[in-house]
Amino acid sequence: MLQNKQAYLVITSGGTKLNSSEDFLTPWLKYMLNFFGIEKVDIISADQMALDYDKSIKDAETQIENLFKD
């Protein structure tokens, strides 16, 4: 359906670490996007915000900068 398309997922969480055993959202979203033909999925995460808000935001900003470097 949507071959050759790209998706950006911006995921935040209070305490769940991205791609941990408790993270059910990320794999499900990637599965659903793949089902519709979107295979290029970039993830920007600000996880564990309740533990260290500033670090989570800084890490997400770094991820964004790395995605769009020339």
C-alpha cells in the first residue's frame, strides 16, 4: 500500500524504557506501520521522563539532530 514511505515516531514515557520488556507500544506501532507497507521507521524517544526530565529531552533533541544531519 504505502511502499517507499517513511514514518517518524515520537514516543514519550514517564518511566518505561524504550525497547524494554515493558515497552509494548513501540513494537506494536512498528508492526502496524510495516503492515501498511511503511518499512522505514525512525523513532525519536523521550523515555523515562519522570526519572530525569532534562536528560530525556536532551536525548530526544540529539536524536532529532542526528536524523536530519546533512
